[in-house]
Amino acid sequence: MAKDNFEYEQVQKAFGERIRKLREAKGMSLLDLGVITGLEKTAISRIENGRTNVTLRTVTKLARGLNTDLLELFKE
């Protein structure tokens, strides 16, 4: 079970890093993305740092806020 948790944490961290990379590439601050998505900037920060689990609803909001395809969020 510990191995599963480690793998999950790695995926969660990689997803957060991808969100940060896309946000920064678009020249957006946490606040900018928060205003567009309706998410608190602290929540976005926790996602980007791999410290929180995200729902499908949140993933969809992030994709829309970043003006990108949902699948783009999961590319490496």
C-alpha cells in the first residue's frame, strides 16, 4: 500500500507542476487564474505544489481558466 501512496503522490505532484508550467507560460499569476476559475489562489497553490487532491470539476475549471484542452493538463 505504501508503494501505491508514493506513486499517487508522484502523479499528484506532476499534475501540479504541469498546471504551474501552463499558468506561467501564459503569464498568469495565481490571482489571475483564481479570478477566472473562481478558485482561491491558495487552493491553486496547493494544487501546484502537489499538496491537495483535485476533483474533476476543479480540473475542468483549471483547463477552462488556462484556455486549454482538458487532456493538455495531463501531458508531460
